[in-house]
Amino acid sequence: MSLLNPMTADHKNAGLDAGHQECDFAPLALEGRSVGGRHGRVTRLHDARRSHGAFQREPAVDRRRHLGEAALRCILKGGSAGISVRQIAAEAGVSLGLIRYHFGSFDDLIAYAFDMTTDAFLHTIGAAVNRAAPNPQARLDAFIETSFSSLLLDRQVLGVWVVFWGLVLHSRRMARAQAREYSAYLAMVENLLGDLAKAEAIPIRDIRLASVGFTALLDGLWLAWCLNPASFRPEQGVSLCRMWIEGMRRGAYA
């Protein structure tokens, strides 16, 4: 889901691909990852420490990615207690100086890890939408069903998001990254709902406000399931979202 923080930002130019890089969904854009989606299902968490020399021979973009992966592994294993720069350096098998070289600040490294995570989420869910039949209902169904698939419902990742949410309150760099992610996600929802409304002549007074409401429903259900999977079954989450869409059809946002 998005990050449960509807911050105001310009989202008009964000689409389904939103200009995001393609990558397997982190936290686990990690070595030894399973083929996963949104919050990345981890089958084995590799410790893959690299020698200093091997690391330096890699292209800069790969070095940055490996440091971001190391940060995500630390967060996954230790929560907020696992994200000191020394712990990340040890996890990556590099010096503190290399982290400072590739990321000007600790905030920049954590925000980069956050960007890896959210970029891959947006790519995963957007790809599912784009694989659907080319009509508004099928694309919206793909979005909803993927949101409650085993690719995206992952309790293990809740702790990672909790760390990210806490940092948003204290880091301007993280706040900007979160605002960008929310804008891209909201634009995706707005496009899907807007296309359905146009195709079926559904009256909606404020499509952005309706999209905020639908996003809040998805976020709330994801969080409720992660905290207690016994609270509802994934297919019931899909049904709740479809009931929300039916309410929109009947004029809830007219």
C-alpha cells in the first residue's frame, strides 16, 4: 500500500509507471530473494557480505543498490535498532568511508532504501494492472486482487514500514520520499477510478478525494491484516473493496 500518510503533493504527472526504476520488491530486493511482489516474500535472507575490493570494482549504481539492500536487511533483522551506519557497513562488508562516499548522509542512505522499496511496489502493482484486459473494470479488478495477493500481504515487512513511518516524522529527506511515493500511488488509484467513472458515467464530484478514500481503505485493511491475519481473509478484503466501488457507482461520491 501507500504509506498511510496522505500528504499533499503534485500528483498530476504520475502514471502507472510513474518513472520509477524496475526492481524486485524490497525489502527484498535482496540477494537470495524469492520471486516476490510488493512487500517481497523472503524465502532466505542472504548475508552476502562482499570484499572491499570486489565492491569497489562494481559500477556506482550497483554499489549504491548493495548498500541499500544491506540497510534493508538490517531493518528487517533489527527494526529501528538495526539501522546505525556502523551496522549497515558491517552488513555490507564495507568501510564507513564508502557509505559516506556514495551517500552524503545517513538519511540519504535510508531514503534510498525506502525508494527501492516503494519503486518496486509501484512497479509490481502497476505491472499487474497493465497485464489485465484493456478495460477499466478489468484493470481495477487486477489492482484490487493484487493488493490482497500473497505477493503483497506479508507480515514480516510490517516492521520495516514502521521504521520508515517513524523516520518520516524526523527526516525531511524521508518526508519528501514519502510524499513522492504517496503521490504516485494516489495518481494510480485516481487513474483507475477515473477511467471506470468515465466508462460507466459514474458521477464523482471530486475524483482525488474519492481516491484518497479508497487508498485509506486499502491501507487500513493491509495494516489490519498484518497485525492480525485472523481478522479477515484476503478474499474478504477484495470483497470489501468491491463493495466500496459499488457504493461509488451508486453515488457515494456524487
